[in-house]
Amino acid sequence: MSSTVSHLGHYQAKVARSRATSEPAWIRWSLIAIALAFLSLFLFIPLAAVFTEALRKGFETYIAALIEPDALSAIKLTVIAAAISVPLNLVFGVAAAWATAKFDFKGKSVLITLIDLPFAVSPVIAGLIYVLIFGLQGWFGEWLIDNDYKVIFAIPGIVLATVFVTFPFVARELIPLMQAQGKEEEEAALVLGASGWQILWRVTLPNIKWGLLYGVILTNARAMGEFGAVSVVSGHIRGMTNTMPLHVEILYNEYNYAAAFAVASLLAFLALVTLALKTFIEWQSARSARTTEQLSEE
Amino acid sequence: MSIEIRNIHKRFGKFNALNNINLDVPTGELVALLGPSGCGKTTLLRIIAGLEAADEGSILFHGSDATSRDVREREVGFVFQHYALFRHMTVFENVAFGLRVRPRKTRPSEAEIHRRVHALLELVQLDWLAGRYPPQLSGGQRQRIALARALAVEPKVLLLDEPFGALDAKVRKDLRRWLRRLHDELHITSVFVTHDQEEALEVADRIVVMNQGNIEQIGSPQDVYDQPASPFVYKFLGNVNQFHGRVHAGKAHIDTLALDIDDHHETDNTPAHAFVRPHDIEVLRERGTQPAFSAVVSYINAIGPLVRVELQRQDNQSIVEAELTRERFRELALQQGEAVYIQPRNVRVFLDVPN
């Protein structure tokens, strides 16, 4: 009798435990179904649509839309804007993160808030700011015209707008990482006689390489995909100041759907590559963090 | 190289971290900065290293002013509490770092770097770990690598911040004996920070006891343990029983007892605290000729070489702690709840400072 009771007790304990840690099957499956439906509706179907629409009129039309001079010029401009803004924000981001994470100074929180500003400001406003400063009626407009410099409706304006909207990406990625790592290693290097540059190259950068790469990839994705801010300062001159997103818009407004989706598919492809790289980097940095932890526990 | 610390002040906002610190560390000595956390000992160590700047005062290395000298030019080796090994470099590269970052003119050749790094790794008995990465090492191994790395630049002064603080008890004991032997071999002027009095008493030539940004006492381990200069030092170094009473003409009056003391012969009826170490509490079955409290045995802990006995005084119910040798304990055959007499020896008295 007593053994039956104890068995029963054991069984009940087991049931209680599984109930305590998980929901009934029907709840679990409906949650998964809702999540999948949501993902399909908002991500998978649009992504598939981009590629289907792009290839609807055949592969030749698709290629033709991409190698057409205006499209090539848009691709070129997008790459230029990214090629300038990514290194700029890389340098700035590392410098800002280094300063805020490793040193204490007055106005540090103000600086961090300023770095975040582009996240808070609508990209269209960002573009407008540059029009107001460098445009024809802007603060420096007359001086720029007198000296024959073109900023607005030209490449410099596009680069400026891109730099502005991608400003926080690298710094935001690095600041928490560097704060968590502390400054003991840098101090150790300093006592051992290393100069500031040596510390940066040999100690700080190797420790943040994965976070840095992650930030760069996000910056690049945003730089190539930016629409609002660039749209304001570009002037939409075909073959001159059109980036890829702007080119897509023009083609679409001209009812040239096949070409619009062809160029859009390039941007979508870029997004997929970015995602793959991002996943790889997350996996890499998690792996190195995990081995570090495991081994240090031994 | 000797270190002289002159009138060092340091404030963090409103907090007084260091208050007019003066200290001489002669060449070749191993000195412990001992104190509770927040007493300013680490700040002082970092000021010596040049990682922190003092608000006032100066630091002299071998007689010459180093106050404004850059960290890199101070020729100090610093061992951090959490080792601060470069996690992305092998053990070999960690130790070689200080040599590799030298300007080309003074940088040793690759062969020389190899020779010196391996010599240092042998010194810390970890040559077989040269190819490993810091996360793959145990705490004790990391600490020894950190020491080898600090020694690689041939520092004139070695500074260690809580060098054994993050290690477990057994490793800590082994490693501090090993550090003592290493110091006896190398004779490098060394300062280490610790909050563990046992560690300071065992390893250091001299102990600097600090409290709230002030130096309470400087002396050999024997001195600070046997002749504490203040109630703080008394309480910080080992267990102690504290009694409150009055001092009058060379006698300490603690409640009903009048105990003979060595000094304060001129003192007239002044409030004071008396301190007695647990091993100076004599436990007796019969009342002797000396003044004694009557007490009841309230707790016995007989683990280890000494038997710890807690006694409750019968006059005011306060607890007195005594330490007896195993022999004495057997002789007395004490049982919990028994009535005994306790007789304080070597009473040390500090007069209450009027506020």
C-alpha cells in the first residue's frame, strides 16, 4: 500500500513539474502558427514577390534592366555613398566608443545622446537640414555658388545625408561591448610601455573585432538602402544623383514594374547577404564568448 | 629602487580617498598595504604606478621626483586583481608584449625575445602553457602569467593589486608562499595590496595598515600584530575581545575588575577601551589570585589546532571568546553550560578620544 502511495506521489510530482514549465500542446502550436503566419505575411511573401516580379518578363529583361546606363549609374552612386560613409562612421564610431567607454569626462552623457540623435530624427528632416544649410537659400548657399561647389542635388549632399542617418550604428554597437570589457587590459598595456596607437591596434581592436564587423555591416545595409534623407537632397537627376532606392521609385512611378523590381531585387539580395553575414558573426562571437566562459569555469 | 611617498592627497568628488599619505619603501622590500575595502589602498597603488594622479603630494623613485613621469617611463610592473591578460593573445605573446611594443632601437631581437619569455615562463613554472590562450588557464595559472608578463619589462618596482583575491583558499596559500620565495630570489622592491590580514602577516616584510584614507600603522608583521597602534589595527588584525571601562592610575577598571596595565600611570579616571586577544583569555576552574570574571561556557568549537570557546560573562551576559590549545582544553575537560573563571592577560588599553 505504502509503495503505491509513493508511486502515485512520484507520478504527480512529475506531472506538476512538466505543467509548471510548459504550456499545453494546443497553446504551443497555435503560438508557433501565429508567429509563422505573421512572418510569411510580412517577410517571406514580399521577399518572394520581389524576385517573382523581377523575373516575370524573363531573365533577359531582368539583366537588361540592371545593365541599362541609368541603373548602372544608380548602383555606382549607391556604392560610392556607402564606400565613403561606412569608413567615416567606422572611424568615428570607434573613436566615440573608445572615448565614452574607456574615459570619464564632463558632458559624456550629452555626447552619447548626440550620437543617438539620428535614430530620433526622421530621415526626411535630416535631408531637409542639409538643404537648409547648403541649399540655394541656405546659410552657406551663396558662398557655395560663388565658389562653384555643389552640395545639394549632387553627390556630396547624398554622402552627407547617408553619413548622418548611419551615424550611430557602429558606436551604438561598440559602446556596451567596450564598457563590459572594462579598461584593465588597456591599463596593463600602458604599464608595459605601449603607446596609445599600439594599445588601440594590439589590444582594443582585436577585442572588439566581431562587434565592429557587426556594426559595419549594419551601417552598410542602411547606407545602401537609405531613401528618405537621400531623396530630399538628391534632386532625382537620372544618371547623375539617383541612388538605387531612388531609381526603383522612379521606375515604379513610370509603370516600368519589371525594371523596378529587378533593381529592387538587387537591394533585397543585399539584405539577404547582410542577414547571412550578421548570423555568421553572431554565431562566431557567441562561440568565442562561450569557449571563454566554459574554459574559465574549469 | 626605493619609493618615497610624500603628502599624497586624493579626492574623488566629495570622497576623501587618501589623506596626507607618507610612506617610504626601501629598495628590495616587500610591503603590504592592508586595509578594508574602500580604505584607499588600491588608489595609493595606482598613484604609485601612475595610473591615477594625486591631487597633491609627490612620489619619488630612488630619490628623484616621478610625480609627473608618464606611466610608461616609470619602469613599474603592475599585476591586476583580475589579471587583465590579453585574451586574444597566447601566453607567450602576453609575456612578450612589453618587449614587442618597445621602439625599434631598444627592442630585443626575435631570438632574444624568445629566450627571455621562455626564461620567465620557466621562472613561474608554466613553460608548457606557452601556446595556450588565457581563457584556457586556471586562476592560479593566469595570476602567474600576469606576474611573468609584468616582470618581462624588467621593472624596478613591482606593484600587485589584490594578487590572490580572486583565487580559492588552497591555491591562494600556495601562491603566496611561492610569491615570497620569488621575491627572496629577485629582490625587487614590491608593494602589494590586500584586505586579508593573514596574507599580509605571512608574506610581507612590512605592513602598512590603512583605514579611511589614512595610514594607521607601519611596521613589521610582528609589530603590528603584537603592538597595534590603534583600536582599528587591533580589531583588523585577528580576533579580539573588547571591553569598555575606565583607566585610573595604571589600572584598567572593567566593571568589577581592576587589571594591571603597563602604561597610563598618570591617567586619571578616563573612559577607555581594553582589548584582549582570544588566546590571552585564561580559562580556570577555580578562582586564582588574579582578578577574573565568572562565566558560563556557551559554545565550544574543537575543530583545528586551537579550541575556540565562547563564554558568557555572568555579570552582564556579554560574550567573551577564548582560544585554548588542545592540551589545555583536555586538561580542563570543559562542557557546555559549565561555570568557569576567565582571566584576561596582556590587556591593551586605548583611552577614548573625546570628540
